[in-house]
Amino acid sequence: MLRHIPFLKAVFLYSITAFGGPQGHIGMMLRTFVHKRRDVTEEELMEYNSFCQLLPGASSTQTLTLIGYKRGGIPLAVITLLIWLLPACIMMGAFSFLITYSMHDLTGNIFRFIQPVAIGFLLYASIKAFAISIKNFITLILMLSAMTITYLLFKTPWVFPLLIVAGGIATNFSDRRIPEKEVIKPKQIRWTNIWLFVLIFAIAGILSESARKQDWPNRKAYNLFENFYRFGSFVFGGGDVLLPMMLDQYVARPNSTNAIKNPNAIKINKEELLTGYGVVRAIPGPVFSVGSFVGGMALKDMGKSWQLAGCIIGSIALFLPSALLVLFFFPVWQYLKKFVVVFRALEGINAIVVGFMWAATLYLLNTIHLSSFNTDSITGLVAIAATYLLLRYTKLPAPVIVLTAVLLGWIF
């Protein structure tokens, strides 16, 4: 491993300077690992990125993991992954302690503008994703259906995975948009390793449900791992799609009329969740590091030790599916990418994901109390609009926008 130390040093420097989310990350990867170090070619990097878009999870994290995989196989890929995610996860985990023990009134302090700024980020991402993924009538119908169903059934547990599967199936009924171009010869594929992913998923679900029904001590830790492993297994589209899932799991459902069936469910304050989602934009590294923050907030009532455990569980469970899927599926990618069914399914999945994002945007806008039209609602709308306009019409980096919002909250 000694010969890989310069590469790992470059990964660390990249991890503490990679601002801007997945869109900014790919540009920095080009500059660092293609043009400067020549670890991969431009064509390889673009292929890695395209492949990772087909998988659920953190795409920029998966792309960087594949660069390590190319240089030194699975051992170097795992070390690369750890170096990349640790700085951001540590910062977001520490932020959960800062909020818990130093900043109790989030709505009246320096973070008052962070929540509407987070909605502005999501609005911008929704509009941009619409322009990229909605290209024809069927994708428009899928997006509108997903948006409506998700908004109306935000408290239903399996609405996200069911809609994703339905979207992938729907766009395979027609071959007019993406026709089959060649006959693919069958090839023997070893699927053994993927069973590890499935096994962890099954065990996590069984333990979580058993802990809930039997009211195990520290049952929330089991529930938290299952929640985040499920998120990481079904999130297509990155951190902007992760937010709707967390809002559904930790805000909407615990406050629903059915909450009596699970009175000890993990519950997180909406303002805290949005604050973490906004702050993660101001730090370098993967947006999925918000899992460390949310995990800490989920277990904060159990004491500092369990809050720390929550940060660790949230980080591991959220990133683990991404790593397993990318490392196990990449060896067969050269074969699978020839199947047009994959691209047809991706067309529908992307449309469903855009629907999720719009449903979350509407859900969050509804929480600003627009009908009351008071100072807080007007201020929130102005912050949302300002964030969107800055992202749309300027090149101002996302961290600058977030830090400006914090400064304005401190001043006013």
C-alpha cells in the first residue's frame, strides 16, 4: 500500500476541498485525478460517473471509490471511501452535538435563514432535474403521478421504492424511444457477492421490526440502521432525494394519526432536519454525510454516548449500500450496459425521482404557513427566492450562500 500513499494524500486533500455537491465534485475529480495526477482518463471517469448514475446511493462517492478500485482493487477502494467520507461525517456529527448542547432555539438564532435556504436548494435542484429528465409525454406523466402520490401519501412507508419500481417497468413497455439495437449473447455472471447486500437488508429489517414489536432496550439503534440502510438502497438522485425520505420517516409519520401504533418511533424536529440539510451544503465532501448529523439527532435523547453511536450508525448504514452495489456490480458493467432495458428503466426511474423532489418541495413550502402571510412567512419566501436566483443566475458557490444566510441570521 505504500506506493498508493501519494494517491491517498490526493484523496484526502480532495475530501477537504470538494465543495458544491455532486455537480461540483465531478469537475474537481477531472482536475485532480485526470488532468493533474492521471489516475484515470477522461473517458474512464465519464464512464464511471454514468455507471454510478444507474445505481442508488451517493454517485460522486461511488465514482471516487471506482477510481481507487482501478488503482488497487477492493482494499484501496475501501480506504479511498473511508478517507473521502470521514472528514465530512465528523464535521456533521460534531454539528449535531453543537446544536443539542449549545444552540437550543434554532428558530430564533443564527440558523433562522438556513431552513428556507435549504428549500431554495431543493427548488433549484427540482427545476434543474426537470429540464434534464423530463423529455417526453410518458416521463411527464410519471413525474406528475409520482409528485401527486408522494405528496398525498407522504406518511406511507413504502411509497418511494414502489414508485421507483413502477417507473422502471413503465418505460419498458415501449421500444420507440430507445429501441433494441443488437442481440446480446448470454454471459455467465457471478452474482454471489450481491447476496451480502440482500442479506444485510433482510437482517436489518427483521431486527428492526423485532425491536419495535418487542420493545427492545435501545431499540432505536436497530430502527436507525434499518432506516438508513433502506435510504441508501433506494435513493436515486443523491442528497436532494434523500431529504424527502428523511422528512417522511422522521417528521411526517411520527406526527401522523397512525403514530399511536408506534409511539416510540424516532422523531426529529423538522427545523433541525432542514438546518442540517442546509449546513451540509457549506462543508466539503459528500452530501450524504448529513446522515451523521441526522443519526446523532435521532438518538440524542438517549445520552451523549448513544448520540455518538447514532452518528456512526447513520454514516455506516447510509454509505454501505452504495459501496456494496458499486463494487459488486462494476465487474459486470461492461456486459449489463449493453442491455437497452437498463436505459429504458433508468428513464422512468429518473422521472419518478423528479416527482419525489417536487413533492418534497411542495411539502416544505406548505410548512412556511403561506396563508398567514406574516413577517416570518414573507421572510422565508424571500430567502427561498433569493437562494434560487443566486443558484440560477450567478456562479456563487453553495457554501458562500449558506454562510451568508448564517451571517444574516446572526446580524438580524
